[in-house]
Amino acid sequence: MGKLVKIKTQANTSSVEDFINKVDDEQKRKDSFVVLEMMKKITGEKPKMWGSSIIGFGNKIYKSPQTGREVEWFLIGFSPRKANLSLHLVFDVKKQSDELAKLGKFKTGSGCLYINKLSDIDIKTLEKLIKAAYKSK
């Protein structure tokens, strides 16, 4: 096992609800509470703030395939960013292509799913994707 490296983004005791309540955009704030409840129900875990803007569920040791360094990270999470809701799900896009085809309007990035607002997507499909991402850990 490699050496665990401390990174800037750490789990902390800040209030998740206080953080979401400070989101300026009312729709994004409402959507964030929906995603929060969905992830709580799926994981059975208590959410934690990671850094100042990410809400994470669970813990794991992530080993970088490039450097071999290990860091503590969350299993799944999300962040209400200015541009969109960023869902940190880290799943195989190819394996989930059928579900993603049913999702609606979104973008993907390195391990993230970007959604402008929940009304742009199919909620049941999002739930399936979150479950798949959580189970794959």
C-alpha cells in the first residue's frame, strides 16, 4: 500500500444544509436538496462537506493510476456550481450508455455528470445512475 497523501479538499464538519441554503439561484438550491435526499436514500450515508463546495457520501482510498499516490475521497457526491449541478459519480460511460441515452440534457466530464437543472432530465434515470455509481465502489 502506498503512502496516503493529504490533499487540499478534505472532509469537514461544515453544515451541508447551510451550504445549500447559501446557493444564490433558487432553482439550483431546490434541485440540490432533491439530489441530497436522493443520495442519502441510495447510500444510507450521512453527507459531509468536502472542502468548501462539494457534498460527498462515503469514503474510499483512491489510488492514482498515473502516480500511485493515494488520497482519501468520497464514493459519490455533488456540487451546486454556478454553471450547473456537478455530480461526481465516476462510472464507466460505456457501461451506462443505455441509461445515459434516457437521461435527457446533460454533459459529462472526467468522472462527472453536469446538469443545468433537474427539469432537463429524467429523475428515475438519474436515480439508476447514482445507484450504479455507488454500487460500483
